[in-house]
Amino acid sequence: MGSLTISNVTKTFGSTEVLKGINIDIADGEFLILVGPSGCGKSTLMNTIAGLEEVTTGQLLLAGEDVTERSPKDRDIAMVFQSYALYPTMNVARNISFGLEMRGVPKQERDQRVQEVSTLLQINHLLDRKPSQLSGGQRQRVAMGRALARSPRVYLFDEPLSNLDAKLRVEMRTEIKKLHKRLGTTIVYVTHDQIEAMTLADRIAVMKDGVVQQLGTPNEIYDNPANQFVAGFMGSPPMNFVPCEVNSDGSLAIDTSGHSLSLTIPQSSTLKAQNISRVILGLRPEMLTEPKPERAGDSVMALEMDFDVTEPMGADTIAIGEWNGIEILARLSPEAGLRAGKSTPVQVDLSKVVLFDPESGERIR
Amino acid sequence: MGNSNMSIGRYAIYACLMIFAVLYLMPLYVMITTSLKDIEEIRQGNLLSLPAAPTLYAWAKAWGSACTGSECEGLAPFFFNSIRIVVPAVLISTLIGALNGYVLAKWRFRGSEFLFAALLFGCFIPFQVILLPMARLLATFGLANTVTGLVLVHVIYGVAFTTLFFRNFYVSVPTELVKAAQLDGANFFQIFRHIFLPISLPIFTVTIIWQFTQIWNDFLFGVVYSGQGTQPITVALNNLVNTSVGGKEYNVDMAAALIAALPTLVVYVLAGKYFVRGLTAGAVKG
């Protein structure tokens, strides 16, 4: 059992409040990702879970037991560090078995465990090498092996892939996902890479300034962001944010390339009812595309736009235009991207637009 | 022919270096040759000439029978006094320094930076300042004129330096290693023993050479805090040179000085390359 409950955890360093009351319930076997910009407190939260830093107030429950006051070694938690933190003078086998050695596991059992883990991670042939003789990807595997060897109740990953090159990162990402499927152990994973977060997580906790902004599945976070920060942080290229006036009928006034448009959106009746006059429109780039007859519907609207710049990405092309004087990204097919320029016909799918309060950045539903 | 101009410049530089090398080595040469001559030859001969009939008489006398004050047993007993002082003092101060450095680098606590600064201050306290208080302290502990007392003095004085060395070395060790080991279940001393000690050879070498040289060559503490039978070799050398029975035996003086200087030379020759490596260890990440 490896459920983990983080309850009202705060952490202050001197007068700086780094964690401001964190509440997260992590189910047994869940893959939870903590994501946020640097300085948001995600690594501090990780360290408090590991017991490397004490919480100022609050409680940590591991499988229902209060572990708030326990030392790291008594929490049955293993961690993979960003820098791998392999012991430089020990060979791979000893690096993997060190935790077992410190816990008094007999030599024979340790050797067997090293064999199992190294087979699982395909590092059998490296067991006699020192960390300095390994490549980045190999070190990464050894670091994971060290965590796996003890079969702990919870694994913590602190930005484990950020020191790898792009190709290896994608490979290891898949490997971690497979590993989680296979082991089914609870994982808490810190990253600032939102693609990693989207691809790996069962649930994502988006953090900013020591506060969890939103906790939800990748789809919830992506389609239903709690506020403008979350909406802007998740997704690449990022969501478009366009400040708009609200017309008296609840539609949004958009001015693009000399045309004035009125966008009637699913939330229009709410806006009218609540008498809201200004909003920030949040629109994912993939909702603004070349005309696709097969996707036509009530919420799809055709319009023409001028695009100044196109950025071909291979699978699709990002075209940059302007709404209400704000740069806006559209995601076109490569063919449409080639034709993009003055007065390009496009369509906008308004079914998934989100609205934010211009002052607070909070979601208007 | 620009090449020959170059080489003339080169020759000038080499010649200059040679002259200085000779100048610097001259005293050593004089000491060694003089120690191998007999006293007659020294009186009559040239200071720079090679010994006509090399003899180890002066070395034997300096070691075994020269007079240091009223006794005439040579330097041998004092040499062993020095060993008895230096070995424990070096080992203890180095071990304490290693632990201190480990704590100050990786187990920061409230006020640890202040403590480190205060400890550093210890490196700059002149010997003379502590002479009287230390004498008082040793008397209180009943350690006046004992080898233990001298060891204590050297350990206390050395800890500031050894801590500085080890702390600066360990600061460059990634803290994540400590965290990883903590999660692996290692305690404070296990982390020190399994993670830190194995990477510490260069800094141990530096510290041991430094401490050995400092303590072996110390004269002031030796002369102040030692008593009959516990004097270190530096004090004995001074006494030997200042005691004259009949004429002055320069060859014995020279041999005695060489005997007193030999251990530090040996240590440096044996471990010198680690010394240089260790001093620059913090600069380049290994």
C-alpha cells in the first residue's frame, strides 16, 4: 500500500513562505506529477515528502500512517534525483545495493535484487563500472535502479529527465511509463516540462507560488483549466489569450485584419445574464485551423485572417496572426501553412473556449 | 637567423634560472658537504670544496652522542619525542578537521556559518597570544611538560586549518549525494564513512602534509610547553647548536639540522604530487 496524503502542509524559510497549505491525496499506485515554474515550491514539496526537509505545519500520511516526524530512512520512500546523485566511488552494483546494505539485508539477497533490477533496466553489463564511466542515459537508469532495489512504497522523481538530450528524454519518458504500468507503485514526479506532465501523469498538480492552482487529470487540466495561469502553463504552443469586450447579446467583439466579428460562444448567455463587460478569451491554437468541412457545426465559425509569420513544425504549421491587437497562434496543416498569408480563410471552433476574468485571471464559467 | 636570436634569449633565461637554482641550492650543498667533512678539513679547507675523505662521523655524533645542554645523547631521543608528538597530533587534528568540515559543508545548522567564520579566525591568531593562557590551561589539566599536553596544543591550533581544508573540499561535493544516502538509510557517520571518506584522499594528503610540516617544525610551543624528556627535535637542535664543548663542530651542527629537516622532506617527496593535486582539487570539478 502506498497511498500518500499531504494535508495542509506549509513550509517557511525565514520569512519566506514557500508552501502555503498544500492538500493532495494520492491514491495507491497513482502517478502524480507536480508541475510549475521554477520557484513554485514543487521541489520543496518533494523534499518534505521525502523527509529531507521538515514541514512547518501540516501532516503527511503514508498508507494511513503519520510519517510527518519520521526521518527519511524510516519512510520507505525512494527518490531519483535530477543530478542522479550516484555515489562516485562505488560501482553500479554497489550503488544499487547500498540502500539494502544500510538496511542490513544479507549479501546474497542483495546480489539477487541487483540482478533483478539490472535485468529490468537492461544495465546488467554495466554492474562493474563506476558512474564516471557511464553515459547520461545509463546514469539515469542506474539512478532508477537504486530507487527500485528497495521496493519502496512511494517513488519520488525530481526532474529526472532534464539532464538528458531531447531524443533520450522521449525514450526514457516512455520507459518510465512502462515501468510504472509494470510495478504499479505510487509515483510522485516533479517536472517543469508540461509535455512530460501530460504524457505521464494520472493526475497533475499545477503549482505556483506555493499554492496548488489545480489538481486533475491531464485532460481536465488541458480542457478545463481553473485559471489563466494553468491554461497558459499547460500546452505547447501555449493557449491564446485575447482581451475582448462583451457585446450586449453576450457575444465577444473581435477585430482581426480590419474585419469586426462577433463570436457567439457557449458561455454567451452566462455573460449576458451576469452583465460582464470584459473578459479574456482563451483559445487553444488547434481550435483555430484551416476550414475543415467535416468538423463544421454550431460552434464552428468561418473567418478570414492575415498571417504575418508561419513556423512549420513538420506535423503542422503554426501561423501567427492578430486578434484585438494581440498576437494569436493558429495551428494549420502543413499544406494550409504554405498558403497562409493575407486574407487566409480559417475556421475557429468555439466549443472549447474558456473565459477568464481580466483582473483576477480566474475562470468565468 | 631570427632563430639564433631566439635561442640567445632562451640561453639567457636558462642561464638566469641556473644561477638562481645554484644560489638556492648552495646552502643545502654546503650543509651536506660540511656534514660529511671532519672538523680539521672544515678549519683548513674551503667552504665550497667537496669533502676529501667523506665520513659519517658527524651524522653519528649528531644522532647519538652530541650534547644538548647537560646531556650528551645526541638527537635520537628528541627525534622520537617529536614522532610521539607529531603522529597523534596530525592524526587527531586531521580526523577532527574532516568531521568538522563534513558538518560545516553538508549539515548546516543555525549559526554554522558564524561558527565556521569564528573557526577561521583561529588560523590568524598569532602563537604568542595564546602562550600564557595555554600554559595555564595545561597546568590546570596537569598536562604541563607532557607529550599529551603538546599534542593537545597542536590539535587545538591545527583544527582551524584542517577544518578549513576539509570544509572547502566537501563544499564542492553535491549535497544530493547526502540526500540520496539519507533516503538509502545511511546515518550521519555511515554517510561520512561510505560516501565522503572514499573521495577524500587528495584532501587528506594535503592536510597531513600541512599538519606534519607545521607540527614537526614547530619551535615555540615545543620550547614553552615541553619539559625534561619531552622536548621535540627542534628544541634539541637549538640546544645542540648552542652548546659547545671545546671548539664549535660545524659538521655536527649541519648533520643535526639535516636530521631535523629530513622527515618533512621525505613526506613531501612521497606525497608531493597529491599535495599539488589536492590544493587545486576544489578548482576543477573532478
